[in-house]
Amino acid sequence: MIHFIIRNSWWAKRKRPKISIGFTIYDLIIEIAGFAALLALWIVLTVSYSGLPDVIPIHYNAAGQAVHFGGKSGILVLPVIATVVFAGMTILSRFPHVFNYPVRITEDNAFFQYSNMVKMLRCMKLAVVLLFGCIVIHTILYSAENDNSIGIWFILSLLAIIFIPLIYFLVKSIKYR
């Protein structure tokens, strides 16, 4: 535990090499997909907003059942949060030398570790937008049908969208020390 703290301390991060990570075709595809998904989220919400009932489900429990209802303006919070997170992660991806890594960063592994974590961050941006987009779409669909349950499989799918890329890139980072 103490090695992790020392390895990720302010002083250790300051001594890390600062390398510019360019875009590969994979990175470009993921960036465009994330931006397109964010744009689609806003378009779907804008088109559907006027048709929503005045009261919609705004919170679901672990079983996928609506437990809290509110005004339809509450649905606007989701794309706003998705946009802020997307922008924040975009800015953060330009500074890979300040991330916390599961391995010690050296001159030899810095490029791989930085590019791996930037790829992870880009995938996580896409995953977050997809997560919020799925919630918005399900809220719109279930509000129109007056069904207040989204189901446990939907919740598990959303968790998979987040955790599968996260685990993949962390394992890859640990393998290549």
C-alpha cells in the first residue's frame, strides 16, 4: 500500500515524462462515436421532450423499478451531466502524466501506459454517454407506456458498459509494466 502512495505522490508525478499522445485511427473512431452519441442524446431528448407526460420516473432502484417521480424537466439533468463529464474527460485526456497508474511509470513504459490510459478514458467517455443515453431513452419509452420498470437485465447491461472496458485496460496496463 505504501508503495502505491509513494508511486502516485505529487513528487513522483512531477518527475514523470510528459509525452504527447497522438490520435490513432482507433482513437479517432472512439472520439467520433462518443461525440455522435452525445449529439444523438441531445437530439432524441429535444424531439421527445414535448411529448413526455408532466410526471416521469427520475430514479430507479437496483431492480429497475421507478422509485421516485418528478417533473419532466428532471430528465434534462442527464444529458447535461453527460456533456459535462464528456468535456471534462476530453480535457483530462490531454494530461496523461497526472493520472494514477497501477504500475510505476518509467521512460521505457511511459508511452504505452499513457496511450493505454488515454484509450481507456476515451472508451469511458463513450460508455458514460451510452449509459446516460440508455437511461434517457428508457425513461422516454417507459413514460409513454406508463410502465415504471426497466428490468434487472437493463441495469446489468449498463454496468457492463462501464466495467468491461475499465477492467480490460487496467489488466492491459498491469501486464505491460
